[in-house]
Amino acid sequence: MVCLSSLSRALGLKTPLMDSIAYLGGALMQTDYWANGRTVKDLGMENLTLDEMKDLLENGYPE
């Protein structure tokens, strides 16, 4: 959830339901998924445009 929510945020989309599920799951498991989950920043995608993200997701990182 954190990864998809982070990706959506980077694209300017709001994901209140996904965010809530990640927060509730974290509370149940006593884990901060926002601190420990993968984000756009962790994946090296934080400064990419939509087209660059699409290319990366379709073709992977350049070698």
C-alpha cells in the first residue's frame, strides 16, 4: 500500500483509502509502514515525470 500510495502522491493523486489501510495495518501490526515501506524516493523515482515513470516501470532501470 505504501508503495502505491507514494507513487500516486508523486503523480498528484490522492489515495485516502490506501493511506488509511496502511495506517490501520501499521497500528494493528505495531509497525510504521510509512517509515519502513518502499516509497518513490526509495525506488529512485522521486524526480521522474509521468512518462519517465512509465518507461521505468515498463523497461526497468537502464544498465
